[in-house]
Amino acid sequence: MSQIHGGTDGVEVNLVNLDDNGEFFTGISGFYGPVEGFDGMEAIASISFHTNLRIHGPYGKQRGAGYVSYSSTTSSGKVVGFYGRNNGFLSAIGVHMEYF
């Protein structure tokens, strides 16, 4: 578990449980955009975790107008770590990959 980054309407924790039979992360996707009431600040609004077996999520709010989709690069490999930027909210996220 990491620390909580931002949020304006309560805290909800969703655990992503991977299958013990070889499931691993392969990437992420979601939406980012302006945070209501925070003068144009942008942050991650939703995230989905992609694995070799399925997609977990989306977690958070999938937005419409004014929000932009993002995704990590699709490649032959697995995620071995995450990194990001915090400006009071989670404003950027990326993955460290191990390639096959």
C-alpha cells in the first residue's frame, strides 16, 4: 500500500489481487484532467491495471469532456515498479518495465 494522494470526495481503497498462477502487470491506462475547485490543477482521475490475463478497473472516475486518456507503452514485458509525481494529488504515474 502506498500513501494516499489527494482526493476530494472521501477515500476508497481498492486492492488489486493478482492470480497466483502467473498473473503479472503489463501496463496501466486511465484519464487525467482538472481537479474541480483547485484552480486548473490536473491530476489522475482514473486508472486501470492491465495484466497478462485481464484488466483490473477502472478505479476512480472516468471523465468526459476536458479529460485526456493515457496509457503506458504496450510491449513484451512485465511491470516491476511504479513511479509518479505528487502535487497534493497524484499528477503523474509511470511504470518500470522488465522486457522479455
